[in-house]
Amino acid sequence: MKIVLIPPLLCSPLAYAPVIDTVWRHGQVTLADTRHDDTIAAMAERILQENVGEIAVLGTSMGGYVALEVFRQAPDRVAGLALVSTSARADSLEQVQARERQSALVEDGHFDALVDAAFAGVVAAGRESDQTLLAAWRAMTTPVGADAFLRQQRAVVQRADLRSLLPSIECPTAIVHGAADRLIPIDAAEETAAALPAAQFSVIEDAGHFLMQEQPDAARAAIDDWLMSLG
């Protein structure tokens, strides 16, 4: 089976470093490139064009938005779906305004400052001074660069609300979310789980949005369970 991993906003494939061996044990792994398109639909279309046949799709944060759009475009090709630290909702006005402020900062030449400022929001409260996690965050975000980040921001702001799609998802699905996620609160994951009562819903304790790096053992276990369910 081919398993497609879709990185979060502002993140390289290093976002999946803690779980890549777990995923690889279950089949061929492809790491999606989301740096070149400025709509979620175009990112999903690129994934479908570059990966022939049936695929299992795992998306984290923005990658989850793309994963849902992959299913919307080609439901018959998606053998399994994993939604990590994500939501089916569109952005609220407050979120759009926050993204506009971030984009303005980067357009003014302060990409590195944006990377460091974003870190506090992606980890659970109390981990803002964790230098190991900060180093991992910088390693996966800095290579993405300002131009790709701005394209991704435009894509996220313009994305459709896909909550109406959820009841049509019948493939094995996992929802994985940090209990202490401050960027996408857990009620978004609970909403998705309520619409997908057969899904595997894993709440990772003592983890924020950066759950794979904060709690790698629990993340590996949840993803392994999902992949086992695909046979």
C-alpha cells in the first residue's frame, strides 16, 4: 500500500520524523510537497496526480485540510484517512486576521521572527522554553522559506468548510489530537469524531499541536493502530 504523508503548514517532511519508521513498516511512503500551490484544492490535485492508484492519506494540521480535500476529489482512491491535529472547519474571522498579521510580518522580511513566534503556540503550555523542541521546530520550518509559507497561508485562508463531507467518509479513519492543543482546540477534533462514529479517536495527553514531537510514543501507537486497521 502507498501511504501519503502531508506535512503541516510551514513544515518540511521532518514533521514526520518521529513516526516515519512506524509508517514505513506498513508500506511504501510518499511525502507530499505542499510548497508550490496556493489553494488546498490544487495541493490535493497534485497529490492525486503524483500518486497512481489507491492510497492511504495522513495529514497533520494544514495537511489534514489537504487530506480531506483529497478524499473529496477522489473518494474511491482513498483506502484510509488519518487526520492529526486538524479540523474540518474553515477559518474563523479571528483566525483569518491572525494569519494576515503573520503574512504581513513575513512580507516585511521577518520570516525567522515568525518561525520563533509561532513556536509558543504549537506546544503545550509549559513547554515554550523547551530548547530541544524549539530546535526541532526550527529545523522543520526554516527550509520551507517565506515564499512557500505565504502561498500556504493563502491556501488555508481560502479553504472550504468540509464538515458536510464527513458523513460520507467510510474508509478506515483515525483522528489524533493533543489534549492541550492551543492552536486547534480539541473540540474541533471532537466535532469530527462525532460525525465519524466509526473512526478511531485518539486523544494524546500532555501534548499540544506539535504532538508527534511532544509525545512520539503515543503518536506512533495511534498511527500504527490506524495502519493495522487497513490490513
